[in-house]
Amino acid sequence: FDACLEAAQEKPQIVLKLVVFDESDYAYAKEVAARYPHLPIYLQPGNHTPPRPGSEDASVDLDGIMMRMEWLVERVTSDRWFEARVLPQLHVLLWGNKRAV
């Protein structure tokens, strides 16, 4: 990643976007944010119901994803980590597990 930052030479806007499934992912996100404090960071709850290989339109657990979203917002807020922006995986909310949309 450091080589990518160096190659970009501040030309494009670079942001960190990390998908968070659990406490381990959250801790990793905090470590990455500390390592690159000059980069904006976006956190997204992970889709815990991805499609199986070969499945074109598997169902998605939207309630579960929204629970993960709420957990992530509460986690960031309780840590007073106001630099992090929490966003949904919009493509999952709109199209579920459909591929190539």
C-alpha cells in the first residue's frame, strides 16, 4: 500500500475503505487509520450472506446487515472515532447479491 501512495504522488484523492465484519476487523481498521492519519477512512458493515459460487441472485439478510450497520455506528461512536465515516454497502442494499450490477 505504501508503494501505491508513493506512486500516486498526491494526484488522485486517496481514501481508505474497509469492510468490517467483527471486532478483529474493527481493530485492524483502527490500526490502519493510525498508520495513515492523513487519509479519510470509510467503514462499511460486511455482507455476511454472500452468494455461493455459480449463484446469480442469492438472497441477502438485510435485517442482519442493518444490525451490523447499527453495531458499527455504535462502536465508532462509543470510541469517539469521529474521523471515520460509516456507510452501508449501497450495492448490497439496492441489489442484494446480484452480480454485475
